Amino acid sequence: MLWDKLGNISTLKNIAEQYSQKTKRSIIGYFGFEAEFSSKLAETNEKKNDIYYVTAHIVRAISALNQVLFAVNEEYCLNEKKAVDMIDSFNIHPIDYKDKVNSIFVAIGTENANACKQI
């Protein structure tokens, strides 16, 4: 849209740019549960020789943690591409988050127990 004569888009944009506390609580609650649940499923299955299943839950857990960290910083996670890089630049984030995430994925398949413990 090149021109919004009535300013409707600007009004909606202003509303969307304000990160509500209700949204923050909801995202942290939902994705916090998801991260914990997926982590436990990965840990429970780490020794069952199903690398795919464990990896899938680790990916879900980290994706959910990313959402939590975006919400804590009152930022919208619009795309997972470069989300881990962005998190390292936030005011509130785990130290060396990107390095820790990369370390987890390096361990998957050969050291499932280690990968699960790092989450």
C-alpha cells in the first residue's frame, strides 16, 4: 500500500507495536511449557536409538525457548531465521546463547544425553 488516506494502517501499526503484558504472559506460559515438555521427551528417549525423535524434540524445545526469550524482551519473533543471532543481542538473554544452541546440535546423534542435558 503506497498511501493510506484515512490513516487506518498507521493506527493498526501503532497498536501492534505495543507489546502487551497479556501477550507476554501468554507466550511465556505457552512456550515455557512447550520447551519443558519437549526437553523431557527428548531426555526420556535419549537412549532408545531414535535420533530423529530426540532431535525433533530438541528442535521444538529450542524453538520454544526462542519464543520465550523474544517475549521476555518484548519483541515479536516473526521468523526463526536468525532468531538465535537476534537473541544474543537482546538485553535479557542467556550468556553465549548462540554458542550453547550450536553445541547442542553438534552433540545430537553422537551424544544424545549431552545434547539433552544442555537444553
